[in-house]
Amino acid sequence: MPDPSTLRVGDKIRVVAVPEGDLWALESGSDYLEDTVYVLKWMVGKEYAISWIDDYGKPWVRTDYPDPEGAEHSMAIMDSDSWVLVPE
């Protein structure tokens, strides 16, 4: 199982699933996660490069989600069951 703390800027990952925790929270009634889960479902099967590491050591990617309002979406890579490292 991959460890997100080992990721570095420039590493590439492939999103393979929506994190179970996000799905559980949405099913439990969290309106906050509705848009996030929608974007995550759209990301499944796509590859992304790690764009930055935040002050807490979490790696982030910028998505290419086509937001109708032109907003940029970024996601922290936390759940190790939802992504795989793409070999160089």
C-alpha cells in the first residue's frame, strides 16, 4: 500500500478510486463533500503530478477538472487506497 508521505513534487500518481472515507462521509450527510466526491469520481483513471507539499507534509495535485466557472481544483493526497504511484 503506497504511503503518501513518501511522495515528492513531480512524482506522478494515478487515481484509482474515490477514498472510502469521503464516500462514507457523503453517505452520512456531509454536504461539504458532495462537490469533492464528484470531482474525485471524475479524476479516477487519470494521472497527476504532485504540485506541492504543504506545511503539514501533505502532497497536493492540481486537477484538470473542467469547472464551468473556471475555478481551479486541487486535492490533497491522503488516502493510500485511492491512488498508485506511476513508475518513471
